Amino acid sequence: MNNEESSRQRLLEINRQQAEFYEHDLYVQRDRQSLPVRIWGAVRDSLHRFRQETGIGSAADDLHQVWLGDLAGSKVLDLGVGCGNALSIDIARRCREYHAIDLSERLAASFQQALLAEGLQHARSYRADFLADDFAERDFDIIYALGVAHHFEDFDLFLATAQQRLKPGGRMITYDPLNTFWASRLLRAIFRPFQNDAAWEWPFERRNFELIGRRFRIEAVQGTLGRSKWAFPLLALNPRWAIRRGRRAHLRDLAECNRIAPPLFGCLHVTMCLVRE
């Protein structure tokens, strides 16, 4: 067995563990989790609300709509769909052929019901592992990978698999956490020994961008929660003021953090449009 196949088998086993984790809803059952995990989860939920109230979350959705473009005639893979992402139903409506996959049978089945309720007969949601040979679909025009790419420790294997499943000229749209800002690196290092999903949580480092550049053309990139992240702790003092300050700082992030350069590496999240040459 060569190194690539050995790595694939190891990641397939990790994905099996990840599937069990999500299948039994362990990631939301905080009463069964340690105190550090409950605290981390509460902070993450609060950050999500901050993103929504400042418009940071919707700005990413707006970018994705532009990057997706006209989907008529397109074959789309919605990777790691869970119960559906913010744009999933809209994407399914607009494309010719839609595949939504998740490691969890329970989550995929739930989203399948949502697709049926919308009358989208050309769209399917089902359990599958992106890395597995028994997932036979190829020739996608779009892979929509929202919060997925950072789940692969062997990131180059993920990129190679995406490259193989895309048509030449096909695009992959990603959104993932960054681990390039000193404070987030420190906090993640402190939390990691307590983290119950650490085996599949690998926020992007600078090397991820180097690996991407070897296999894809980075057509567009946008960092978020750069300057605006400093408004988040102020929620505890004055929520309205913190939201206003966060909105103003977010506009600067949009202008300053849209290329592979130092300002981007001060952000907490990054979204990209990647093109297979």
C-alpha cells in the first residue's frame, strides 16, 4: 500500500468516527460534554450570532452567489451538507443536477425531506464519503464546500480528490476557519486537548494556501473577522455599540482582506473560489 492509499484509508476511518459523532448528535448534547467544550461551544454560538447581526455571514453568502453564477445546465455537489446550508435550496433550484452528501445518514435524510418538500425531483441528498471509491459521481461543475475542507488533516489528498471530481474549469467554493492569527492559535492550542472532534478539525494554516496553489487557481479570496473580530469581546459591555463597530470594521475587512497577503492572515475565517485549470 503506497503512502496516498494509506492516508486515504486512515482518513476514511476518521470519517467513520465523524459520522458516528454527528449521527448521534453528540456535538450538541453539551450536558454530556466537559466544561471546556461547553464554554467553547457557547463562545462559538455567540460568535455566530455576532456574524449574523453585523452582516458578516450574509456578506459571505452574497459573495458565494456571485461566484456560483448562472447554474443552468450545471452539475453541483453540495459537500457536507448536513441539514442544508443557507444557499442549498436555492442552488438546488437553479442547477440541472444536484447532489448533496453528508457522512451522517440522519442529517442527509433530513435534508432529503426538505428537497422533496420543495418539489425538487432532480435533487438528491444522501449519505456518502467524498473520499470513498463507492461514491462514483464525477464531472461536477461546482463543488460547494461550506465548512468542510478543514476537516481533512491530509489536506492535499482532499484537494486531489476534489480535482478529480471536478470538470476542467470547474469551481470549488470553500468557507473555513483560519488558524493564522496569534491569539486564535493560542486559544486553539489550549482547547485542543479537551476537543472531542479534534481528529477532524484542522483550521487553515499558511501552508494550506501553498497546497491549494499547486492544484487550483485561486480566482477569489475573502477573509472575514479581521478588524471586526475586535468588536466581538465588546458585546459583554455594550452590545449595540459592539455591533455598530463590528459592521464598520467588517467593511474595512472586505476592502483589505481579499488577497493572499498579511491582512488576510489576521482574519478568523476565509472563503475562496478555486478553479480547476
